[in-house]
Amino acid sequence: MPDIEDAILNAKDQLPEITPTPAPQQRPTSSAKALKNRLEWGEPALTIIDVRDRDAFNDQRIMGAITMPIADLPQRVLDALELRREIYVYGNDDQQTAEAAQLLRDAGFESVSELLGGLEGWKAIDGPTEGHAYFPTRLP
């Protein structure tokens, strides 16, 4: 019987992994792919903050992101979120993203990750977006 058991174990080792594996924990910087993996895994206990101006946010944003222009940080976030909340932040570029993340860290937020590449990095991996960019013409 050991030959059959070995054969079964060997066959199992050859099968593709069908059970998804959890996404890695949040880091100070994050790729769009890492964030997308977390969302696909079904981890809803995180917040994505867009610190660009409202016009840019309204035009196109990562689906589910909330707007908090950098000028309003960190007070609006302190009023809205717990310090332990996991936050992903992105801006117009990586420099603005890093500035916003540092403001949040200085305010006491424990889990802040800078989304490298911002919206463009997100779109490059076909991450879902929303906004007015999908409706360029307006009805009278």
C-alpha cells in the first residue's frame, strides 16, 4: 500500500494550487499589484485615499477610493478613521504620495502605505477605476 499512498501524494504535488493564498501584510510602500491582490483576496478592512485635487478625483480614480485633498490632511482623516486603520494613499506622483503618507504617519496612523505609481500604476495592471472620464459628454 505505501506505493499507492506515495503515488497519491506525488499526484497531489503535481496539481496546481487551487486554494488562494492570503496577500502579504501591508508595507510602507506598495505596488498596485499588491493592493489589487489584497482586494481580490477579499480584504475589505482597508481604505484607499486619493490626495489629488477634487477635479482629478472626480475625473478618474481607483474604484472605492475616497477623496481627501492633501491640503485637508491629516485632520479630515483623523475625524473619519481610526489610527489603526490600514490606509493606502496615492497622489499626482510618488512625491505627493510620500508627502501625504508622512503627514498621516506623523498624525499617528500606524499602517500607511504609499501606492507607487498612483492611478497610472493602477490602470497599468487593469485595476478598476471610476469617475467622469467614462462619461465625457454631458447631457444638456
